[in-house]
Amino acid sequence: MSLILLPNLLDEGSDIDLYFPKNLKNIILSLEGLIAESEKNARRYLLRFIDWQKLQRLQIKLLNEHSKEDEILELLKLIENKKIGLISDAGLPCIADPGSKLVKLARAKNIKIEAYPGPSSIFLALMQSGLNAQKFAFQGYLPRKEEELIEKIKYLEKESFQNKITQIFIEAPYRSDKMLNLLLKILKGDVLLSLAINLTSKDEKVITKKVYEFKKLKVVIGKNPSVFLLEA
């Protein structure tokens, strides 16, 4: 019937009136089910808008990095017959998120898809960075193997310099400090690096400096969600 792409908060403490469309509650009340990365997050999301009794009547299905192709096809069958919502654990679904696989299949089946606006860490980071926002590229997650990661960082720096483009990428929170240290080690000193930490939270921090200046700051990200941007 239809797939509804719904926004989620980046930080649990954020004001939903500030970041969600005013009619989002009515949209959620019209759903017959919700697809999420985890059941716990799905319930927490729904309880912002509906009571426990209504929650019990909604189907909750999972779609995450562990979902197999046959499981995604089962979800496709579900949305062919019902109005189903799709959320990410944080921010907008389908961007660096497994939901994009389902949307691709739904498009091929001509299933109606609706998308609603909300907070995006990628665009909030770019807006606040001061880096080139006329020409930019989102690279998602970079390779995990260190040798491949080093080569990728060098390539992104070169491409940024040659094409005057801002490179944007993300990392799992528990690997963010390692990523930052590697960037400071590999990138040339005059490259502009921007780091957006805990966006939309009360502890939000955005730092934009040249690499040689960054080295003096001794920044520690910890396990906080972050977005990395560079402009060579």
C-alpha cells in the first residue's frame, strides 16, 4: 500500500516540537506497522506519540545491517498490503542506513513512498562547518581495515583539492577517536577539518580548524556520535 519514511531525533533529549513536523503524530496514528533497526528503539519512538494500548496493535518489524535478502523481501510483501512506517535509530532513514535497500525494492514495485523532514546530522554538520557547501560529497562509512582506510583518506584529500569539494563521512562512535587521530596523522597541515559532535544535544560542539591547529587542541570525542568533514 505505502511506505512512510519518518524522521527520528539525533539526541534523545531534543525537543520533538523543534525537530519534527507538526502533523507527525497524525501520520503515526494512521500507520498499521513500523519498521525499525531494533524493537526497543521502535517502542521508544512510538511512545512519544501514542499510548501503550495503541502500540500493542501495531506490527513492529526489524530491518538492520544483519537483515538477509529474504527478510527484506518479506518486508516488501508487508508494505504492498499495508501502510507501514520506516525509521532509523537516529536522524533520517535510508541515509547510510539499511532502509535504502527496502526503498529501492519498493520503487521497483511502484509502491507509494512518502518522506517527511527532520534532523540530518550530515546537513547540520555541513551548515555549521563553514566549509564549501556548494559542492560536497557524503562518503558514508569509510573502510574499517587500516590499510584501506589510509588509502581512502589520501584519495579523499586529493579529490577535495582537485575538485574543490567538501568530503563528509561518519564513523561508529567507539572508533571516532581512532579516526580523528588517523586524520591528523595523514592529512596535510593546511587542510581544513571540521568535527561535529553530539549535534542537537545540549553538549553539541562543532570545531573547524586547519589540521596543524587541530593537533594543538588534543580533542577527545569519546563515544559521542560525530560527523567528519574535510576541505583540502
